[in-house]
Amino acid sequence: MRQSATPSEVNIYEAGIPTGGFDVSLDESPQSAARGINLYPFDRYIYEVPISASYEEDGNQIDLAIFPQDYTKQIDTYDVKMDHVLWTDSERVIGSSNKDIKAITDELEQGLSSSIFTVQRSDSTKVLSFIIMILMLSGLISVGTMTYMVAMHKRPPTLSSLTWSAALTFSLISLRGIYPGSPPIGILIDKIIYFPALLMTLVCSLWVLIMWSRREDYLN
């Protein structure tokens, strides 16, 4: 049974001796993602796992009929869906129709099997990601509103307002670190929300600091 196209990774089993399962690692090929990590939390990955089984007798390669018993485990922050497809047509998902059953039975008798695994973020991961994004925007709006009120002399540049703006700025860094699944820095929501929010709150905090340090007619 071949685990990969590499000849050194051919699994050889002795005739008549039962053999248990074996682990196979699936690595994503570059550019193979249906929707890459850049679109987190809407990224999605598709893996095709083809299996062929045969045995050698008198120097001849003979097909070995198989009946795969596969299942999926829950992966943290992901939903995993598995579909059986035809070896000869990976776009054709096997259903319960007689035609599909006949087609896949013919392939299994030839020692051929293929499965498609679709992996995408779970609904709870998407909801939590949106909550974090809303908190980031709320922090930006809060600091921006406070800075505007101070700049328009409608509110005094007190030490408490300076502390609050600085605290909200640093809280954005903490919020970025709690995204489920720990996506890498530089994804799309970073460019749209996190980086602008962090930059604007930092500018607003510095502006409040400048006004607080230059005005002497206000009490803390």
C-alpha cells in the first residue's frame, strides 16, 4: 500500500497477518487552499486522500479489494467534513443512489478509494472573531471621540483620560492575541481593522499626552 508517491514510503505487509491502522500526515500544498489564511475566519482547506491497495504474487501486481472504514475527529476551532468520491472523478460525491453505490463498489473491488476532507473555521470561531473585531472598533471610536472632545476644549485633558487612552491602545494588542486558532500577523482583518485601529488609538493617545503636558489651567 502506497502512503505517497515516494517509493521508500511503500508500506509492505506480510500475507495472512492482520495489520492495524497507521497514521498519515497531510500537508497543505502551496496555493492549494480553497480560501487561504489571509481570509481568516473564512479560510477553507480541501484535502483529497486517495488510497490504492494491491499485492504481489509471482512477480505480478494484483488488485486487492478494500473496504475503508474512515472517520473524522473534531479539530479545535475547525469543522471537518468528509465526503467519499470516485478515484476516477474527484468531483463526484458518492450518495445513496444505486448508481453511486455501484460505481464506488467497482472501484473498491479494484483496491481504489478516495475521500475529500473539507476543513473550515467553526461557527463559534467566526462569532468570537467578530466580537473581537467589534471590541477593536469600539476602542478606536472611544479614544477618537475622547480625543476630539479634548481637542475642541469640551473636555479637560486630565491624567485619567490620558491613562484611559493609553490603556485602550495596549488592550488592542492583547485582543489581537486571543483570536481563535492564532492566525498569523498580516491577514486581511489586520489590514482593515487591527492596524488602522492600533495606529489611530496610538496617535490619539499621543495627542492627548501633548495637550495634557502643555496645558496648565486644568486640574487632574
